[in-house]
Amino acid sequence: MSKQKCQVEIRDGVAVMTLNNPPMNVVTLDMTREMNAAVKRLADDPQVGALVLTGAGDRAFCAGSDIKEFPGLVSERAIVTKKLGYENETYGLVANFPKPTVAAIERLALGGGLELAAGCDLIVVSEDARVGLPEILLGGFPGSGGTVRVTRRIGLSRANEMMLLGDMIDAETALNWGLANRIAPRGRALETATDLARRLAQGPAQATYACKMALRYACDLVEAEAIRRTLDLSEGLSRTADFSEGVAAFISKRQAAFGEPLDVTAFEPAD
């Protein structure tokens, strides 16, 4: 039996998901299937308050798809049905995860690896990291969400540069362009990402979910509709115990004791 290519450890409310296909942690069909199942499971796990994605070893977070799988898929005319379609579904599960997500990039994140990381709320890169979307050099283009999620982070002009030229950028550039949120010392990207995730997991789960949704509306919808839906979220949030606790704590000048578990049904329109 082959080893798991997607390993999960839960500690202190943080789930760390490790892409385990060293040395470069390339994405195989098996890894995508394991990741899909794991993300769905963690989304519903009340012990999980935040998710960290990282790669095994010290050479790469993920260097993209396993190119050795391509010839067979191309000959079957199944590159979309068997690979890209399922990758997009799986990376979408990460992008729409109801709890905070942080990617920990050590050294390299290329192609599908960067597309996966771009679905996370926050990205931490090591100081020696290099990231890129080099699919154009193989006669393709980023097909697993990168044209959407990376562009949202860095804007069209910079996305054009990354995707049409296929060049890698370093950690400082990623930070300056808004692709990364933090630069960690070499070998400490996971530590930094986990610290951030632990802080996020300790926050008010309902408010964090509502804020994630509101930010998504800001990217996906026209202004009036985004604001309308944000007001609906605020209405739902006002009915939660954590919101009442936060207000009471502020008035009493004490630290709020948040602890209400995430319940996305709290934000469904009232009858």
C-alpha cells in the first residue's frame, strides 16, 4: 500500500495538512483525491478552527502537477475531466473553506502548487522562496484557478507578467505585490504560518466566517449587491452568542471569551 500523499495533524485547534510527495511534492491524481476528502472532513470537524497547508521536506511546498501523468490523460482526451476539473473542485474547497486558511511556502511553489496556495486566506513564504506560474513554458496556462485567484491578489498587470512570461518571483517581490502576507526565516515558514493559524483559530469563529464571506462578495459581486449581502451577514452575526459576548466585554472593559462553534446556518435568511 502506498503512503498517504496528504497527511493531516490536528493540534491546538489547527489542522496542518502536509502534501507528502517529496522531494517536490508534485500533485498526482491520488494526492488530489486524498486532499479533497481531507478538506471536506476538516471543514466539518468542530475541533478544527484553522487550516495550514504545507509541503513535506525542505525543497518545495509544491512544484505543481506531476507531468508524468499528462501523456496518458492527453491520449485519453481526459486532461480536464480526470485532472483539471477535479483539481479545480478540490482547490475550490480550500478557497471556500469556512475557517481561516494559511499556506506555508518553503523554497518553491510553482504551477498548481501556487494555485493551491492562492486559495488560502494568508500566505507565508520563506525568505529564500521563489514562486511562479510557468505553465506557458509547457504550452499551457494555469488551469487550476490561478488565473482567477492569483490575479485577484496581485492585479491584472502583474498577473500578465507572471503568467505570460512564466518567470518566477522571489519572496520580497511576492510580499510587495500582495501575493504573500509574511516572509519567514528560512526553514520557519510552517512555524510562522502555524502561529498565525493558532491566533485565527482562537478568534470568534462566526465573525471570522462572516468576514471571509464579505470579502469574497467584494471580489465577486457588484458594489450594491456586495453591500446588500454584507448587511445580511451582519444581521445573522448580530444573533450569535459571540457577538453578544463581544459587545458585553467591550462595555465591561474585559477580555471577550469567545467560544461559540461555527454554525453557517446562522447566516441563512430568517423566515
